Amino acid sequence: MDASQPTSVLFCCDHNAVRSPMAEGIMKKLYGQKIYVQSAGVKNDLEIDGFSIAVCQELGVELSRHRARSFDEMEQWGDDLSGFDLIVALSPASQRRVLDLTRLHHLEVEYWPVLDPTGLGDSREQRLDSYRQTRDQILHRILARFGEPETAD
């Protein structure tokens, strides 16, 4: 990673239960301590999704301890959006909310349209395949945006 990369990234989606936790976990797995990473949702009315946990575990990414949080909770806890170099919205609703919340800040905001896998597929295996597709979309976008992670020598 080069010096022009952000040092802090916030991923966001609708509920902070599927896409943004996946992105946070994958990013932390790939780049470790090099980039500060968090995630949030427009709402936090859901717990981390079990299918998200399962498909990320296939890559060695641990999500079971993730606690969903909303933008409102971030503000209540003193987390300032202006403290992030980059905010990545993974859903249209989160993009609208981020643009509204950051209209007075000079922040880089990117929108990555990523499949919402919830409700797709009839069988367990079909649902897992939908979640894998979402996970892989996120993984490819992260690698395209931030480059291959450095390996320890």
C-alpha cells in the first residue's frame, strides 16, 4: 500500500448486519493494523447475520463477535465521521445518509453497489451461495481499491 491510501475507512450499509461487517472483517484480515476500519448502518435493528458469519469464516474472517451499530450510536459514543479518511457506502440508503451527514465535511465518500443477499435462495445452500457472491464482490472491490496486501517476509 502506498502513502496515498487512506489511514481510516468506514464501511456502511442499511443495518450493519451483512455487507458492512463483511467489508470491515475482510479489510481487517487483509490489511491488519495498517488501516483503521469500522462499520456502521443506517439502523442497528438486526444482529450480525449467521450466513455472513459462515461465509466469512470460510476465508478465516471472524465476525461472530461483531455488534451492529448505527450512525446515531456512533455520534452518541463520540465517534466523529470527520475522523475517517474514506467512507464506503454499500447500499443506496447508506449512501444517502452518509452524503447528508458529511455535507459540511470534506470527506471522500465512495459508493460500491453490492448485492444484498438477504432473502435470496430457497435452500440453505442457495442462500449461502448468495452470501458468498456478496462476500466475493466486497473482496474484489477492496483489492481493486486498496491493492494486494503486503505479506510478511
